[in-house]
Amino acid sequence: MSSSTSSGSHKSIIRNKVWSQLRQVAIPDPRFHYNYSSFIADFGGSSTATDLLTSLPAYKNAEILFVAPDNCIQELRHRALIDGKTVLVTTYGIRRGFWLLDPRGILEKKWEIASMLDGMERVGRHVSLAEIKSLLKKIDLMVTGTGAINYQGLRFGKGHGFFDLEWAMLYSIGVIDGITQTVALAHECQVLDEELVGEEWDTGCDFIVTNQRVIEVNRASKPSCGILWHNLQSEMLADIEPLRELKDMQYGRE
């Protein structure tokens, strides 16, 4: 792809192709039905994929994980709490920022509720970027769902770039770096043999875990550009609380 526009169009074509197949295995969201531009779907076989993911040394050795607020990795958030790991997650669309789920501070009987988007804000702790930097210091593993992904670890998500924003914000405050490992959990039908030139902000994944296998990516791309403020969609700054905090941290209040 020679431009952002053509790359975006190509990604859109790929998403639409995958979404037609995904409909056969996906679990609808009661809020969005099968509108895959609004959510990353859970699917039949996600428990098997979760088993494979939790067998990875990258997971076993991690103490603190970022796990995206995607439907297909809700079980992973629960499993991580059972395994004694601290989980950082964002609200849908990052609108209300980051929430910290620490199993040491949440009753065991509420761990499953904490792993759900509708429950995490009741039992978890809202944390600012400044608090993430001071409390966590280092995130060991980043996990996301995806609309589709190729063998180079480049994701074709909903088209909003939320995982890229989450990476950029956490990178900007120094709790992740270029060697922080990333994992995408997906159904086998979401893995495509498609060539694509990524944008400088695209966050590649080191592992792709499906309901059938684990794919290790060689030299997945990791951005170091932080937030490209001039490329940010205008409404994102208004809608996303931690973006405003980061801009204040970097440039001061106007």
C-alpha cells in the first residue's frame, strides 16, 4: 500500500471478508448484535484458545498484564485473576480510561464479575496514567482480540485503532517498551495470508493464538512514536480521558 487511504481501504475489504466467515462461529453481543465494527466478538473455541494462551511462557512469567476489553478475552481476564496476576483493562472505547483489577484487593467470589465490562467498574479501581506509572512501573504482557490478523502479526481490528492508542499511551509513560510481548487471540478463520504494509503506529503481535494453534511471529513491529497528535481523530481527544491526561503531561494545560 502506498498511502494511508489505500491501506485503510484494503483493510476494510479484508475485514468485510473475514466478518462474513466470522458470523458462522461468533457469539453476538446483546448491545451490537453482529455489528463487528462496534465490538470484537467472542467465538466458539475461545476457551481452547485461552488454554493455549495461558500455556505460553510469556503468560506464565507475567505478573502484570494489559488485557483489552474484547469479548473473546473475557475468560482470559478471569483466568488471569485466578492465577494471581494483576490485570489492567480499559473501558469500551477507552472513554472512562483504565481500570486496575488486582486479585489481592477483590473478593474471590467477585473475580468473574471483575473480568466483565459490566462489572469491572463496580469492583475494580480506576487509575490515571500517572498512577499506572507509579504503581505498576512495568507491564509484562499485552493481550488483545482482533477482527483479523496476518502472519506478520499485523491486525485488522474494528478500524478505530484502540489497541494502538493503548500501546502508545502506555509506551509514552514508560511502562512498556519495544520488547514488551504482545498476543492476539482470534478464531482460526480470522488468520489471513494477506500482505500489508503497516502504518508507523500499528502495533504488531508476537503471538497469534487461535482455537487450533499458536503462531509465533518473527520480529513483530512495535511502534515507538507514541501518540501522533496531528493524526488523532478530533473526537478522540474529547472522548478519551487518558488522552487528555497524556497531552497535559507532555505539553501542560493550555
